[in-house]
Amino acid sequence: MWHASVLTIFPEMFPGPLGVSLAGKALSAGIWSLDAIDIRSAATDKHRTVDDTPAGGGPGMVMKPDVLARALDAIPPDPRPRLLMSPRGAPLTQSRVAALAEGPGCVIVCARFEGVDERLIEARGLEEVSLGDYVLSGGEIAALALIDACIRLLPGVMGKEASAAEESFADGLLEYPQYTKPPLWEGEPIPEVLLSGDHAKVAAWRRAEAERLTRERRPDLWAAYLARKGPQNGPKSRG
């Protein structure tokens, strides 16, 4: 069973949206499990303090290493990676999600305030992970997104296993455009090739559209895609 442990000062936020739809059904079916651990339970003072002022001065508060360490250390040792949701972390990619989904699960620390004492990150070997170049109020929403991305890849969660292989990023490309009935809507028809019944032509059209969208919208992904495909995609030699 894939198991997620989330350390947070707002355990009531979990499972939240993970308790409905595909993730919720998989949770009820025992395909995955979740522990939401209240970091404040590891505090020792009567106010259950988890933060203090930043060393060197500055605005905000910083999460205390001793409290977080006690919360982390209360989790029995296991091979699951220990992640810290942080805007300075490595960007979360579909390949990293797939690797996490293939493992036993993960332990996720949700930071608040100005972040976590650096000593705790280093001492407990936390891997910092970012959803993007923006800042959220805390790591909980980011943790929900990461867990959801992993759960949908677990065997038995999605209705059609093949659908995951054709989604955005699965092959380094954005997903091709999708259409459904009615065949004509507000004067716009479904592309004729999709109604042709010719599977080879449909596949070629979808690949071409995925490449076009990636080239236009994500030049970074397009460059990486071309690099992976090798020199045959470079300029043709003349002579």
C-alpha cells in the first residue's frame, strides 16, 4: 500500500479533496493510506509553540528545528523519501511523480511562516520540492497536489491505464487537444481526421498537435524533447 504521512499544523486540511473522486475511492479501497500528523503535538510548552523569530532579525517567524525533529522522529524509520514543500526546492516533474508513485509512499513536511530552520532540513535529509515559481501560504496545498499526482498513477486508480501514457508531460510533450460530441458546436467542427476512423492518421495528428503546442507554449520542454530525440532532429546537412 502506498502511504503518505503529512506533517502540518493544520491536520484538518487532510484528506480534504483527496477524500473524493478517484483519490477518495482509492483511499476507501485501501490502495493508499494517509496520516495527517499535527506538528504541535511535538511541542513541549503549554502554548504548543512551533515557531520563533528569525536569527539575525527580519520579518515573520521560522519553524523550530527541535519541535519538527520530534515530530519527524516519531515516525518509525522506513525507506520513504522525506520531502519539504518549498518554493526554493527542485521543480516537481511528472518523472519525479512517477518515481514517487512507484515507491512505498512519502513523508511530507508542510512549512508555514518564513520556512524551516536550515539545520533541521540538513539533519533530517529533507528533499525540498517546489510546485512552481510562486509562494503559497503554506505547504499543505502543495502537498495535496503532490499526493494527488502520485495517487492517480497507482495501479487500479485510473479507469484506463493507457490514459496516463497520453497525458501532458508523459512523453515530454504537452497533451494534444481533446474533442467530444456534438460534432459541430457554435459553428466549430471537430477536426475531420478525428472522425475518420483511421487510427494511424489520428495518432499522427495527435503527435503533431502535441509537438506544436509544446513548441509554442513551452520552449523549455520543446528544447529538452529535441535533445532527448537526438541529432536527427537538428538541421539537415547539405552536400
